[in-house]
Amino acid sequence: MNPAMATLLRSQRIVEVTCDPEIMGGWPCVSGTRIPAETILACILAGEDDRMIVGSYPTMPLGGIEAVREWARAQGRL
């Protein structure tokens, strides 16, 4: 699969924060990645904008940062 097609497919899936014991020991991560939600939340709380976060985590799927925000709001952490 060419990189453009892979990016298109990745951007069309539903992105959420998930816990899977087989990925990162079950820590909450952005779905489809090994990016811990806690790490992204720390970036958000430190004042980093979305562009800075994606620059640091280029495998972040479209909607991943918003999924972390929703997850943090549901926990009363944002």
C-alpha cells in the first residue's frame, strides 16, 4: 500500500482512547497507536497547540488529540 493511501485510510477510522493489555501494558493510548493518552494530555496542559503535538508525534491520527481531550474531560481532568 502506498503511503498516501495508508494516510487516507488512517484518517477515516474512528479514533478514541483505548486500553488494550497487549499494547503499552494496558495504558490508555490513542487507538491504532502506541501513543499514551497521558503523554498527549501533558502536552495539552503544558500549552502546546495541536500543530506542536503532531510535530512531536507524527503518527498521531486525525482526531487523536480531540479524542484525548474528550477522554480527559470525561475524567474531569480537563
